[in-house]
Amino acid sequence: MNASESHHPTAGPVQPEPDQDKAAREAEAGSFFRYMAEYVGFTPADAALIRQTQPILAKYLPEIVGDFYTHLLRYPLTRRLFLLPDGTLNEAYLTLRMRHLSNFWLRTAEGVYDDAYAGYVDYVGRAHTSRGADPTIYVPERYVIGQVGMIQHAISRAVSNELRDQDDELEFRAVEAWDKLMMVLLEMLARAYGHEREPEADGAPVPVDADWVHALADQAITLEHGAAEHGAAPAQPPRRVAVATAGEIPDGQRKIVAVDGLSIGVFHHQGEWVALRNSCVHQGGPVATGALAGEVLTCPWHGYQYDLRSGRCLTDPHAELDRYAVTVAGDTVFVDVPRGGPVAAIQAQDAPAALQSNEFRAADLAAGQMLPLTVDGRSILVYNVGGTFYATDETCTHAQGPLSIGHLDGKVITCLLHGSCFDVTTGAVVCAPATQPLKTYPVTLDGDIGRVTIA
Ligand code: HEM
């Protein structure tokens, strides 16, 4: 695989679609959906059956998503979309795609097929073509068709496994309902291609570590939906975590914090507090670090825009950023984060003592992980390299890419924007295009509390 074939984020703002287009698009997609549904005999009773099987889908989703991506990673023409410039797998981007795919199937299994849903499927179809929000991404139609088939089989198997011994009549009707819905979805996704055709090309399949992909899918879905929607445990209330002192975030400022593997932007905006997930719905860019003009937050990667207070995406009206409740008690700012994230390192404490801005809990940072801190207005990234903590500036010295969403491998951090890499223990440049080293900062440990010293 030629590294230049790999996909990585590119710069340049995307123009938002006006809202009247959205309403017209949804109405058109809704009418097409209903036409296809009628054609294949998909009825409201089928929709109700699908809703009934949602817990089954949720239970099998990690396996289904794991299989889906294992397959895509085997074929060079689909694999190339998930590679870093150095040809290795882009784990952060894979995780993001897994989250979006799981959202798609859980929403589909809700059984509500209105214009808004049809508009969403229509948007997903276009996302794979040059008419999506990112015209540089193109997924040849044959792979989408193949994957719809694969998911159809996987859902049929899951439904049969779960219902066969309980109610074989229900099993039959539910499988049939899903089959009909899949025909409609296939046509909805395929029609996005219009007359676009890609040249035939092939490539020998490559070996894939399926266990690794499944573990990643499991982690991505747990992070997105928590353990409850896996069909495992009942829903748990969110956990209240102290993330800052109020004095650290004056009005008009923000702080990026990491809790249980989630990066969260905490904003103090015109007297109100807002906490948003720091992961753009487009490519997982560090949206909370973007420019804020009035109420509009713009992701620094491709210009996706969001309404700060609601998290609603203005560029893609079907998407929104996760929001978390913020409580300020005394001088401490708390954020309610969902339980069940992949990094269960922070012990559940209802109100842990607030940390200083340059401090972190060593238990929050397992080996191989990174934690962003804002100290005196400076963005710092702390790393755990084999049990020893290091800290550097958080922005790449090349084009100011945020290293917190980069890839840490041993002691080398790779920037997702252009592939520059640095030795985090010394700050030295390991690979171009960066030429300037990263500034480093001493880290000391006091019991479980790590402390970064800014000279
Ligand atoms: C059953 C078939 C498929 C479904 C249901 C599906 C679903 C989705 C969804 C929900 C999104 C997110 C749209 C968004 O919120 O931005 C997406 C985007 C994407 N999908 Fe698929 N997908 C399918 C097949 C494929 C295949 C075969 C590939 C091949 C590599 C692929 C690669 C991508 C990529 C690269 C994006 C990102 C597009 C962008 O950022 O503009 N998908 N897909």
C-alpha cells in the first residue's frame, strides 16, 4: 500500500447546507422510502417487530460491527480509508466510524421511519460518495452493497439465535421484517451513487487481526452507548466528576478535560456552563478547541459548525455532539459523564477533591494513554510511557495539529493531520514534515497525584 493512497483529514472549510434544503431533502427521501417500503411489502407491523428486536441487535452489535470492520480492513480498496500516512491503521478514526455505524443500526432498530430517518439514511448514502460533506471520501458502491448483505445475514442469525427456542413464529416474522427493511435501505444507500462510477480495481486481501478489531468495536460501542445497550447491565446514572475549579475557567474561556477515555470541552459562556464531547461527528476532530463566534463553534479540521448550547451540528443537521450536564458547587466544576467507558481507571467517587490545573490522577492514565491539561492557558499533553509520565505541548510544531487525538505508539506520538512524529520523552522530531521539536515539561508524582511544572 502506497502511503499517499491513505486517507487523512484535509484542511478547508465545508459550506453548511441551508435548512430549507434539509426539509426538502427529508421530504423527498421520506417519499422515496415509503414508495420502496410499499414495493417490498414493509408494513407498520414490520416496523413494530423491528422495534421489538432492538435489544437483540444491541446485544450483538459489537460482534456485528467487529465483523464489518474486519472485512473492510481485509480489502485494500476499503482498508486505505482507515490508514495513517505511515500505512498503519488509524485506530482513532476506526473507533469513530464504529461509533457512527453503531448509532446507525440502533436508530434503525428504533422502528421509526419518518422523513427525518429517511433523510438521515439519504445523508449516510451520500457520505460514501463524492456528494457527501467530504468530497475526498469515495466508497465504491459494490462495497456498500456487500456490507448491507453481510449485516442482513448477521441480524438474521442474531434474531434466530435469540428467538428460535422461545417463539419460532415471532422469529420468522422478525427475520422477514428485517429482510424487507434491508431491501429498502440497500436502495436508499445505492441511489446516492446516481451515475457515479468508479474504475474496476482489485487487490489481494490482506491478513487482519480480527480479535483486535473486535476488541476495538467492543470498546467503541461501550464508550458510545454504555454497557446497558449492549444488553448486559441495566442503565446506570452518570457519574459526577470534578474537572476544574471555577476560577480556572473564567467567562469566555474553556477547558479540555479527559474522563474515562472521553475528551470533553467545558465552556463557560455568557454566564452559563456547557460541556460537549470533543470529537467532531465528521472525522473526530478536536471540535472543542475550535473558534467560537457567538454561539457557533467551528471544528478546526474541516470547518464543521455546531450550536454551542445544544450541540446541534449546523453543517449536518442529522448529527449533534454529546452534551454532559455541568454543576458548579462552591469553586468546583463537575461534569456528569456516562458510566461504562473503556477506561475504568478513575475509581467511582461522588465528589473527588478538585485537582489543580497542572495536576492529574496517575490512575486516570494507564500505560500507552495520554491526557490533555490546560495549564496557565497553555495546552499540555501528558503521556504514560511504560509507567513513566512525560508532558509536552499539545500542538504539533508543524501545522498546530492537536496531538491529543494523535496516535501514541511507545514513546512516539504521531500527529493525525500530516503525520509528523515526535519522541515524547525528549520532544525530538522523529519524522517530517515537522522540523521543530516539541517543548517538554517535567512531571513529578506525589502519591497518586501527578504534577506538571511549567517553568
Ligand atoms: C451497510 C453499509 C454501510 C452503512 C450502514 C454505513 C454507515 C455509515 C454511517 C452511519 C456513516 C456516518 C455518516 C456521518 O455521520 O458522518 C458512514 C460514513 C462513512 N462510511 Fe459507511 N456505511 C456502510 C458501508 C461502508 C463501506 C463499505 C465503507 C468502506 C470503506 C464505508 C466507509 C465509510 C467512511 C469512510 C465514512 C466517512 C464519510 C465522511 O466522513 O464523509 N462505509 N457510514
